[in-house]
Amino acid sequence: MSSIPEKLAQALQLHRSGELSRADALYRQILQSDPQHADALNFIGLSRRQQGDYAAAAELFSRAIRIHPESALLQVNLAGALRALGRNAEALAALDHAQALTPGLAEAWHQAGNLLKHTGRYAEAAARLREAVRLAPGEAAIWLNLGVALLEGGSTDEATAAFRRAIESEPRRAEAHNILGHALLTRGDLGAARSSLEEALRLKPGYAAAHDNLGRLEKTAGCTPEAVVHFRAALAADPQPGTHSNLLLALNAMPGLSPADVLAEHRRWAALHAAAFYPKEPVPVRVHPAGRRLRVGYVSPDFVNHAVAFFIEPVLAAHDRAKIEVFAYANALAEDAVTARLRPFCEHWRDIARLGDDEAAALIRADGIDILVDLAGHTGRNRLQLFARKPSPVQVAWIGYPNTTGLATMDCRLTDEISDPVGVTDAFFSEKLVRLPGPFLCYRPADESPPVGPLPLLSNGHVTFGCFNHASKLSAPVIALWSRLLAAHSTARLRLKSRGLDDATAAAGLHAKFAAHGVEPSRILIDGRSLSTEGHQRLYHEIDVALDPFPYNGTTTTCEALWMGVPVVTLAGATHVSRVGASLLTHFGAPEWVAATEDEYLRITGELLADTARLAEIRGGLRERMRRGALCDGTRFTRELEAVYAALGAGSIAS
């Protein structure tokens, strides 16, 4: 018969080699001989935790703690099992106890910091993790977690320094180079980000996360085809739903793709990432009782200082509280001043950022939501897998993303007849298109907007065109057409603004694309600064005419240009994403600025510039036209929206 120490040594050897079942059998033999053997309880607890049996692990660690209550390490192990069970408060209490027992145990501080980071308490997490790296300055994993807490808390520079310390400790760790690249990209340092991400791929060929970040980098630099290549490489290595959504968003800006192929890719996303969560039985439309208000829930990560807020705020503010009970399901990690402004418009505010999809779905069902509205689509931090669970009998896609979700559980999509002409674009959506009688959205201008400035052409002596859309929308056909425009107006300048374009490499890349069409770099003015709303809109004082990109039109940029007195010229295409400009300008009352062909785009722009006095007069009147027009009439728009909601709630609009 082997002695207990011999059995324990054998069990540990099996445990380390991954033979957990055989190791467990030996641990149990030891416990049969000595039920108070704390080491055996601890090690079998670790084994059960590795195998996903967290409840059993927690019970085993608790038994060991009763034998050795002075052990900080046992408290740390117990905390890991409790956290996996979702018992975060108990886990943090165990880690606090471990720190009190052994203040110098770095892992107790490390795991407490990770837990606080996981629950969104970033400042507290950073404080614990700083103590952990003080105790164990050579541990790369702790530096990485500290960096993530700092990055999520908005301290990008300090996060970058933490990631660099992780690399110093473990230079061949691809994960560290990748997260450093992500931080540098967040900061707008595209050149350094590229170097870090390429190093991550050199250390770990095919590394999906690095390809995903490089795809985001290429989009930021205005290189959408290159971004698509990286997103596809990431998906081939690890088909994550977020990466797949990144690909879908990029495809909207890719010229030459058939709408059928784009729809197929959206349906593929749903098949891979959502279909497993579809209800087994149809969710019936619930006719709400007479006298009870219709319960409408809005789901968004963007109830913050984000473009979506400009379009949802007028609706939240104008909802008829006698008819509509408003629920907001907020998925933002951090709130801001815009959140504080939106919250009073919602009778019920639910923070779902740290809830899993099943938990959030249960909450929505408990709230008895009649109509659940998605405001994100395939943009960042979307909750489409929540919508896949069909927590509401009627689910609606609306603003935030200019294409289909691909979900079989999304009943309809709100649009209008200009963005989606009847019978023309219906086949490109998995949802039923429901067309509002006016525009498909309304706009709330920012309070910080500066006054409209004078026409810059009058003082500059030359025309300045402008586009403040994301650089990913600057497709090859756009650059070719705008180069023709600049050739036709030989002294004109083009001002481009998109975050990240102040990176020298990105700016040089854009200059080179225009130079290939004979446009000198000095005529392309590039701005990549991150500015306040007031500072950003003040740049329109330097623009005579705004140019809408294609095939992915602007939305917020078109509205803010008109508000700042700048006319916009757009090219209408065959799909929603390329017809938003046509919708906005038509409902604004300027259909004459909508082109059907590239030659017409040039003609319309030329006509605007032909009469400087007339252009100055137009500039002076645009804000008042905007203020009085359909695009800013939140009350009328919301009444029309509520009529659609009422029909959907009554089941009179078939899905």
C-alpha cells in the first residue's frame, strides 16, 4: 500500500499531465483515509474547477478552509470558483480575506483586481492591480490586466505603459503585443499599433485577435479592402461574432458587392452565431390589454455621447406617455453627460452591460415588453444574440446600422420609401421593411453647436470641399470622382476629417490615392483630431460644400453639415446604405442635391459653386430650414412612429 504522501505525489503528477479523472480517484482515496487532508481537498477542488464543476469545487475549498482558516491561498482558490458561479460579492469577500491574511500575496490582489474589472469597477480594479504589480513586478499577466482596467477606465496612456511593462517581462507573449496594438489604435497611433500587431502575428501566425485589430486599423486608415482581408483571416482562425460583425460593417463600404452577397453574409452571421439561441417554438404576438400602455424597449450601447444619441433623444423626449411606457436597456460600460440627459426621458432604465444574454432576456420578459427595438445592428457592443432569444413578441431593427441584421427573430426594420423604394430593396433584408410616412429618423442638433459661419469661399478665394465621414467610407470610386471634381475646380481644396488620420502613415496613404489621380497632396487637407462637439462642428466654418461618400452614405455628418449651413451633394445608389443621403436631402427639402450618376454629382456641385452670392444665401438659410423641417420635427416623427408601434403591437403589420 502506498503512503498518503506517495499517493499525493502520484495524483499531482497525473493532475499536471492532464489526467484529471485518475488524479481525482487518488485524491478521493486519500480523503477516504484522511477526510481532513486539506491538500487533497484543495487539489481535488482545483481539478473540479478545471472540469467546470464549480459548485463542487467551492464546497471542497470551503472544507479545506475550515481545516486551515489561516490559508490565504485557499481563499483565492475559493474566490475563483465563486466567481465562476456568478457569486461575485462572495468571491470579492474571500479575496479581501486573503489580502488581510497575507498582504504580500500578489495573486490575491491580482484576482480581486480582475473581479472588479469584470464588474466594471475600473478605478478600484486598477488600485488592486497596482498593488499586485508592486508585489510581483515581473508577472506579465498582472501588467496586462492592469492595462486592460486602465484602458477600459479611459486612461489610455497609462494602459499603454502597463502593456509595455508586460512585454518587458515576457517579450514573446503575442497576447501582450496584440493588446498593446489595440491600445495604440485606441489612442490613434496607427503606425506604432501596426508594428505591435504585426509582431503579435509574427510570434503567433494566424492569431485571430491580431488580425481583427489590424482590420480595425485598416478601416481607420481608410483601407477597407485591406480591412476585409484581415477580418476574413481572423474568422478563418476563430469565428467570433464580434469579428464577423466587424466584417459586415466593413462590407457596407465596399463598392461592387452585390446586395444578395451582402445579405448572404449577414445570414451566415446569424446561422453561425445566433441560430442556436432561437426559440424552439414561435413567440406569439401578445395583444396588450385595453387601457394598458404599449411597453416599448430600446436596446443600445450608445445612450452616451455617440451619433445614435442625436437620433434617439428626440423620440424619447416626445413619446406620448399616455400611450407608450418607455424602457431603456443600456449596454454602455460607462455613463456620461448624455446618459444623464437621456435617463429622465425613460420611465424604466435597465443597465444590461454586465448581464449575460440569458439574464437580459429574462429581465425583458419580466418587464413584459411588447416591442423591443434594436439601435445597434452589427456595430460595436451590439446585443444581437439577445435578440436571437426573442425576449419580446415583436422585435424591430431601426437606427444605428444601415443594413439587415440577418436574424430570423427580427420581425421588421423601420425605413422610408426613399431609402428603400417599395419592391426594390425588400429582397435585401431578412426583416420585413416597414416604411414610415416621412423620414426614417429625426435629428436633435447639439446644444454645443456654434453659429453658422460666413461662406469661407468669400475670404479664401478658393473653394473648400469637405467630408467628415469615417475614412473607411472613402472607397476607390469616391476618390476617383472627387479627384475629377478637384480637376474641374483647379484651385479647390478638399478637407477630410476622421479620427486617426493625423497618423502620418494613414495621411500619406490617402494622399497617395489622390495623387494616383493627379491631385497634389497640398490640396488634400487631413485632420484626425478627436475634438469636442463644438470644436468638430466649428470646422464646418471652413467648408463651402460637403461631399457625401458612396456606397456608404453619411447620416450624422449630413445632418450636422446642413445644421452648420453647408449644402451636401450625394449620389443615390440601389441599396439602403447608399440611399440615406437621398432620403435626408429629400425630406430636408433639397432633392436637387441628389445625383443619380457621377456626372450629375459633378454637375450639381458645379451649379452650387457657379453663383457665390447664391451659395452664401443658401448657407445663411440652411439652419432655419433644418430647424423647421421634417428632419428636426421630433413631435411629428414620434407620433408617426407610435402609430407604427400601435399597429405592430396589435399584430396588424404582418411579419
